[in-house]
Amino acid sequence: MRLEIHYTPKHGSWLNVAEVSISVLSEQCIGCRVPDLVMLNREIVAWEAEYNSVCRVVNWQFITDDARIKLKRLYTAF
């Protein structure tokens, strides 16, 4: 197994989406004690298949035009 480190912004709104998904996984799938790693993997794979089968929409409210205004000092080309 190889470790790869990726820079992720500290205040990225996509992190909220990831955190929500992890929270749902924790509550729905692994909220109780699982006897072993094999069973845990089975539970997670089954949960993931069900979770991904439902279409979910993220309502992004911070649009590009707003970002260009608010973050103007970072985007000098605009």
C-alpha cells in the first residue's frame, strides 16, 4: 500500500458534503459494534451501494461570480 498525500483546502465547501456522507455512514451503517473487519467491510460495501443508488443534489450557493467578488485579491486576472 502506498501513501499519497493530497493538499485539500481548509475551508472547502466540498468538505461539508464529505463530512455529511461520513456522518450518515456512521449513523446508518457502523453505529453498532461490528464483530470483525470482514463484516465491517461487507456492511460498508452494502451501505455504499444503497447510498450511491439514490440521486442526491448539493445546492451550491456560493457561485463563481460571487467568488470572483469576494476573492478578488486572489484572482487578479479577473
